[in-house]
Amino acid sequence: CCCCCCALVWSGQVRGNFAVVDDEPRAVAIFERGDCVGDGLPEAAKLPCSFYDAATDVELLFVSTAAFLREERRRLADKCATIRRASPFAGWPTEVIANLGRLATIRTYKKDAVIVAQNETPRALSLLRTGVCRVERCSDDLAVTRRLARLEDERNDLAARFTYHHTLRFKAAPAPKGFATLAEARLASLDDQILRATSSSSSSTTATTTIGVVMAPRIFGETSLVEDPSPHSVVADTFVEVLQLDSAVFKMPFVHALVTPAFFGAT
């Protein structure tokens, strides 16, 4: 984008990528509706990303740098304060915290929304800002059934938003062979995952057991850092607001050396 503008994600998802030592790009953040990206960001708010591309079909709203800066200063300070309140980040350099704040995204979840799913690898480390979450454990059969429901919800939502909707592209990779758009390819992928989940699901209705509670400013989803499945689910017990850091962020050179065992066993 041009030097006097930045891009506000209006729909879809944009990836922020970082070129690691071996020159293979690694996605370090996923930006959704309401997030800002682009070369036009003011210096104080620039993200440590080499380039951006479209994770799905996207629409972008371009806004002036001056207008963005007024809001971003407040948002960045707020996100950095959230990170500093989490004990594993105690003593981290100010510059590193600022970079994490720029890469962090804030998400909200309604009561009973699953934030981390049992037997699935979380995409991000989560820092609870407001509200209460419960930690649940259930049978593997029930975990598969719940995953099937989430896949079907995502599939239906994507189909409703993109079937009759012309979307703009921003540095988007070409759609995979045989597909007209990235959204169409994602729909096919979801259909395949739903088919496989259906074949392995069971009619078992084993009860779920609550084994703990998470309250601010605790972190959860720490198994994302070692790319392991979570042994339990973390579910919003009230309306919650969560700051999330993509697991790939912790593989960036300026962060990786600071990760300690304090990140593990948070929940």
C-alpha cells in the first residue's frame, strides 16, 4: 500500500510473514476484521513482518496514517500492559514487549465458546484479559464430535459470506489449481476434514468434567509453543476478552531465546 495509508482488514484474514534464517517465510500473525497492516503504518506501530499475504479472500479499507496513529498508540500501550501483567514475560526487554504488542491480536468470545480444543494443537498462546474460563476434559469420542461441529460451523459461515460476494485481493497467492478463489479452496478443505471427522466420530455422550478455572491475567494454550495437542479444553465461562500471540512468534530470533519453562504448566 502507499506510504500515506495503512490497510484495515474489513473481511477475511491476512497473514503477517517473517523471513527466518533459512529464508523460508513463516507466518507469525493472522489479522482479522478490525486489525491494521501495511507499509504505511507509522514507524512506532510497524510490525516486524517481511511481507503480508492473504490467508483467505479479503477486503481491505485504506485509512490515513494520521488517523490510524491516534488509535494505535492507545491500543499498543494497552496490549503491552496486558503482556507485562503475565508472569512469564516478567523482565523481558521493553523493545521485545513492544514488538509482541504489535503482533498480538485481541479476540472476544461468547460464553461457552471453545478457545482451546482438547486433542487439537492451539494456534496461539492466549492471555486472558477479562472474564473467566473453565478447563474441561472429556472422552476422545466427544472431543471428535465437538471438532466436527466447529468445522461445520466454519464451513457454513464461509459459504454464506463468500458464495455471492465479490472480494478484493491484496497480495494474495494464486488460488490452488482447480479452484477459482482461496475461499473455494478452503471450503473444499473443510468438506474433506468434515468427512474424515464424521468417519471417526462416535455416538458416545460421555460427560464433560470441569477440572479447573482460568482468571485474568493467566495464560493458556501454552502447548502451541511446542506444537503439541492440548490435553484439555479451555472454554469461555463468561463473555471473555483474550490477547493472542501466534505460536510462530515465539520462533522469531528476538523472542525464541527468552522463552523459559515458565510458559508451561500455566493451566
